[in-house]
Amino acid sequence: MVGTDGYGAGASTAPYGRAVVYEEKLPRRWMIATVVVLAIWVAYQASILLPEDSTVWLVILGFSTILALVFNAVPISKRIYNRIRIRDGRLTVGRETIPVESLTVDSLQEARAQPTDAEFVASLTSRSREELAELRRRSGATRPPRIVGGGWSVPMGMDQIVVETAQGEMLLIATHHREALVDALMRARQI
């Protein structure tokens, strides 16, 4: 993940504008580990049960497939709803595409300064009850940002940035590599 992601050795010579290409790779270790463990389990059961008890083995195979889908539901939904690409001046998050030019320069600069989730939680714990009540009152007056790409909330293990379009719509983008995404968006917007 060097150069094209916007950080590391190739970041200083990285392209700007429509030439920016960024693709966020999602982690695969969990999916590979669960599939391998379940495949070993099914193969072990096959060595014990086949050929005499093929019906029992087919039931075990079916339940193992369902178990693999349950264990991998979150990574699969991250691939559908949260895969991020920047190509040809367009930001694609999941199945939604937004022109990078429609994002405001100020919101991209603010996105770089936004606290991470851990920093935000730490700042909330240091506040008094009165300050928290005031924050809750003020946040209730504004609409929450729309999650780009779909989904109900930011998936576990992902960070988020909030940007604004030229039409005034606030967008929340879930990402694994916050700094790299903001850098790629700023380069694509030619800031």
C-alpha cells in the first residue's frame, strides 16, 4: 500500500486531479481463517463418516456452510457497502459514486483534523454532565450525516470521516485507512 494509497514512499510524487487512483484493500485474514478451519473440520468428518454415513456428512457440510456465512457476514457486507475507490475524478463507496469535485475544499481540510473515534470518546469522558447535556442538545438540532455506500452504521473496526458536498449534504465515509483516504481525496480535488 505505498504510493497509490497516498502515503509512504511514493506519496510525494503521487498524481493529482483525475489521475489519482486509490483503492482501499479490505482485510481478508478473518475470512481465510474461518474458511480454512471449517474446511479442515469438514474434511476430518469426511474421513470418519464417508462412504457409510454420507447423509450425516452432507448435513455437516450444510451446517458448516451456514456457519461460514454467519462468521463472514460482516466482512462480506464491508465488501459490498464499504469498498472505496477513487478513479477518474470519482469517489466510489460500495455501490454509490460521487464526483470528487462536488466535495467542498473546507470539508476535506476539516476531515484531516477530525478526531478518531478513540480520541472523540476520550474527549467525551473528560466532560461534565452539563457540557454533555449541551452537546446532546446541539447535536439534536442538526441532521446526522448520510452514510455513503449504504448500511446502518459504521462497521466495527473501521474509522470514519465526514465531508460536505457543494449542495450542503453531509456525508459519512467509513474507512480502514483514514489518512490515506483524506490524502487521496485532497489530491484528487487538487488541494
